[in-house]
Amino acid sequence: MSESCTVIIGAQQHLEALRERAGAEGEVLTFGDHEALRAFETITSRRPKVITFERLFAATSRGAALINRIKADPALQHAEIRVVSHDGSHSRVSPRRGKATAAAAKAAPPSGPAAPAASLDYRGTRRAKRYRMIAGTEVQVDGASSEVIDLSVIGAQIVSTSALRPQQRGRITLADDLGMVKFSASVAWAFFEIPKGVSRYRAGIDFKDAEPKSVDAFCKRHQLV
């Protein structure tokens, strides 16, 4: 796989300005802010050294989710993530994690337990306690079954064989032998993935009118202890 390319993601009208600002050597691949899924597929296959995000896109839920996915992938630990504005008024660099990790290891004290790594929050926020669900816990999204990965009273992370798209709206049903709760929700972010050859969508769901007590009770009944 080539590592000589640079990937740039932002609003279509700003891509040319971002390309000029990047000053990259080698192949430069550009993606509009509506092409996050295609951009991620290219990033995972090409493993670029530099990934540049336009500042406004990076601040959206889709942009934040894409950045989090890149940072969470061990195969992309050497990628440098840059967040820039097309007009040159803003620039921020997230250094390659491989170098940062090595530097941190040298600076760490020689003894004492290591601090636990923070769990990844795919939605970019953690406004309510999140419960990790027992494997196989199901949720209905517009009648189609999906697996709940983690759940809170305001949202969930799910995986589904049905196509899911950012800003897609639908009805959610959580049900078991002790009760059922239904409410509306929207897709905050979504990524297509093929683990072990199985195609599926991983998505973050924002709840709109869920009854907190009922959802919390479902969380506690199915949480992974």
C-alpha cells in the first residue's frame, strides 16, 4: 500500500484552496464533506501520512466521528491529522500517534500502574452515562433488527446490516420480557465496514423523545457487567 498520498476533506467549494494550503508532495486525494464514507475507505486502504480536514467540517458530528475513527485505528497511528481553514485563519495539527506514544513512554515514570486508556466516544460527546451492552442485545430501527453496542438515555451506538445514513430519521423500539419503549431518533454518524467479510453499518443514534426512566431501566437490565 502506498503511503505517499495526502487526503483532504472539506466543503467542495474549499477543496482547491485546501489543496494549495496543504503544500503536499506526491498524490493528493480530495473528498467533499458529503463523502465521509468513501474518504474513510480510501484512508484505511491507502494509509496516507497526512489527513487534512477543513475546520468547519471537522466541527460537525460527521467530521468529529471520522477523526475519532481514524485515531482509533491502530493501522493509522502514523497518520498526521491536520485541521485547517480554507482562508488560512486557523490551523491545528494532531501529531502522529506512533511518535507521541513513544515520547510519552520515555517521559513516563519507571514504576507505578499505567493509567487506563479512555474508551472511544464515537459521537464525540458524553453527555450521559453510557452502558456497554451484552453481546446480542437488539434494538429495532424502523422495524429492522440491529445490535446495540452501547446505550444511554440520549443515544446509542449500533451495528446493522441495513443501510444507515447521517441525518436519517426513524423510530426506535427497545423491547424485552419486562417492557417496551418506543421513540423517534436520528442518525448522528454512520460508517460502512466489512469485518471478517461481513458487510454492515456502524452508527451513532441520537434519541429525540425517549422516556429516560424506561431507557435507563433497559440499560441496566442488559448492561455488560
